Amino acid sequence: MEYLIGFAVALAVAGLAAGVGFADRSFALTVLIVVAHYYVLFAVMGGSSRTLVIESCVASGFLLVGVLGFRKNVWLIPAATVGHGVFDFFHHLLIDNPGVPSYWPGFCMAFDVLFGGWLTWVFMRRRASLGEPGNRDARS
């Protein structure tokens, strides 16, 4: 059920973004930053300082890749978003975070993969419609 809800939320967020004109690199980066920091919140809820440090380092890595995507290569943002979905699948094997709800990894993975795929589609369409090579197409 968490996968279905993750897909539904991703569709809702993508639909809202497209409907109000938020489908640009700054919105994509903002979503990536928020998504990447939920595990930090769960570490705080779980009460483990060690886990908080680990989750903060991991979230900072996604933040760094996202900022590089914003500044240098927009394709890093959807790649990092989908990459976070892959991370969700393996998270429990890599980091012991007692604050993570049991449904979260499946929900977040479904959201991340669908939303990252949608971002790729949006950036590809924008690039094709502008007929421009390179990276300027997604700067809005």
C-alpha cells in the first residue's frame, strides 16, 4: 500500500508543479532537499546522536549533488532523486535508524523514482522544445 500512496503523492506533486508552473530546476532541487532530509528527522525522532550524524552526512551528499545540478548540470537533480529512491531500498541494510516508520522506505522509493522520472521527462521536453543543446533549457 505504501508504494501506491508514494506513486499517488508523486503524481499529485508533479501535477501541481506542472499546473502552476513550478516545473523548473529550483523546484526540483527544493523537493530533493526536503526528501533527502526526512531520514535526518527520523534520526532525531529515534533519539540516536550517532544515527543523526550519519543521516546528516548522507543528506548533505544529496544536497551537494542537487546544488551541483542546479549550478552546473540539471540532469544531476533527477538522477539524485531517483538515486535517493534506490537508497531507500537499501537504507535499512546500511543505517540503523530506529525512528524510520516501517512504511517509509517503500513510500519514499515510489515517490522518488516516479518524481525523478517525471523531472527527466520535463527537462527532456523543455530541451527539445527549445531546440538547444546543453543545459540552459531548464533554467526558469
